[in-house]
Amino acid sequence: MRVILERSNLLKSLNHVHRVVERRNTIPILSNVLLGAEGASLEMKATDLDLEVTEATPAKVERGGATTVPAHLLYDIVRKLADGAEVMLKTDEDGNAMTVTSGRSSFRLQCLPQSDFPELSAGSFSHIFRLDSVALKGLIEKTQFAISTEETRYYLNGIYLHTHEVGGKLKLRSVATDGHRLARAEIDAPAGSEGMPGIIIPRKTVSELQKLVDDPDVAVTTELSDTKIRFTIGSVVLTSKLIDGTFPDYQRVIPTGNDKKLIIDRQSFAAAVDRVSTISSERGRAVKLSISEGQVTLAVNNPDSGSATEELSADYSSDPIEIGFNAKYLLDVAAQLTGTEAKFMLADAGSPTLIHDMADETALYVLMPMRV
């Protein structure tokens, strides 16, 4: 194999694929990226056996072929080469090593044979639909912060993607929860998603997808079955296994009878929560909200270091209520809201609270209170 290509093209593609590769691997081939040169492009592929990313980039192929080299090492080398440089990748006759040459720099990397590289067999996909990258990005970003990191409840370690009928219209919904909070977002269901199975996309796949859907002009082709999902975003193809589990009936935890309405300036509220929580211990991080007509008082009490309070004016005219929340959870939700104001729908100190984005009716957040 002998290929010449622009450093910027090579770096961009390596950046997309190398992130999938785990830093520590018991199986040596999984530390490598598969490089295949054919026609006028170089295709790269990396996998961790659950997730696979491939991307083709334009290249001058003088001699075709394929091999695998350490992914993070190749990425670090290319990253440190001069901007605008040309890079030549050339394998030895015996295929045991590859030379990376650019200007006066030359690196020699050990290769492992292409035949050892695992294939994440995709099988056949039952549903195919297209989404704007902006729409997909919204579904991910509004919910991913609530994904559980608790490995024992593995079925919560991802985003639940499914269709749901609302007022006679089919919606494509994403939901994530860790048992303490829940985030839900929805868009109009795209053609082809009708009757799709409800699927759970793993946290790592969600994280990679989030980095790939940064171009607003690109349409994303989504193919899925009961066990796999594939996203085609421009020249990048991401294939992932799905979490094999049943997502809980999240509708049951979304309260419908919360009648106390609090409307507050989002930025002022987030800044105040951030300030008063400075004093709280990392363990609890509870902020008490004392809500009465026209105002909210935020209070934090830490027996070890002291206390803090801050008052904010707010639109509230129901009975006074005191309720506590995890400060980080409040800040996470506030960071997702796009409007200038946030709307809280409360019931009592022990019941879940609903938070709405005043500028986006498609997003909904549920927070469980804390005892304070």
C-alpha cells in the first residue's frame, strides 16, 4: 500500500474514528485502525466490538492495499505534523510495518494483518429514515445529560428512542433517566419510522454521535433493527449494537396533576443556584427553594462550612412551598433550556416537579426532590 493525502483530511477522519478505540485493550487488534486504500480514497475503520465507525477520505492511491496500525499513535503523529503538509503512508513488502512520511519527518509503525480485524456484522435493517442533523442533535443534547451511569441498571445506560402518538400525530421521542431525573424531547416522526421498535442507544454511541452531528446542513440516514443501529452522516458511518433490555414505562413518573406554577428568569436562577451551592458538600449538594408569592429564596446549609441564601423575584401566586433539589441537576436542566424563562410545575415537597422550556414545547424535564 502506498497512499498520499492531505494532513487536514487525514486528521479529520482519524479524529472521527480513533475515539472509538479504548486506550487499554486485552485484544491487540482492537487498539488498531483498519486502513484500506482503493480507487481515489483511503477508508478507515475502528471498533470496540460494540461500536464501529468508518470514514473514507480523498487520497492519491499509488498502490492499493489494506493494513492495521495503532489508532491513537497514528492520530498523535498526524496531529503533530505541520499544517498543510502532505502525508505518505507506505507499507513494507512483507506488510509487517508502515512508514508515515511528511516533509523531513518519518515514523515506522508496527502493523497487524487486516484479516485479524473484526467485522461488526450489521445484518439487515428493518427501518430506514432520514433526519436533519439539527433535529437529531436536539434529540440527543436535550436528553443525554440524564443518562444513568449505574452499571447495574444497564437498561438506563442510554437514550430510549421510539415513536409515540400525540394528539393524532406521530412523534419521534428520545428519553433518558437515571431514576432521579428524566429528560424527554420529541420531533415530528420522519417518514419510514412508523412501526419502528423502541430502542436503547448506548451512552458511548450517543457521545460519539453528538460529536459527529455538528454540521447543520447534513442529513443523517438512520437504519435500525432490534439489535443494531447505523447512522450515515456525510462520509462517516457509525454502526452500534443496541442495549438489550426493556426501558421502564417512563410515562408513569411524569406527573399530570402539578398545579403550582412558578416562572423564573433562567439565567438569574442558574447563577443563584451556582452561587449558593458553592457552600454545599459534594455529597448532598441540596438546595432548598422556599417559594412564596412573587419570590424564591434559595438556601444551602452545610454543617461543616456554613450557610448561604439568595432571594430572587419570580412569578408565583399559589400556596407557599418549600422543596429541595440536587444543585447539579438543577444546573444541568437550566443548561438545556433555550428560553429566557423557565416554568416549574410543582405539587408538594415530596413529589416530582416538572420543568418546561418556555421557548421549546418539545422538551420536558422531571426532577425528583431531595429531603432538606
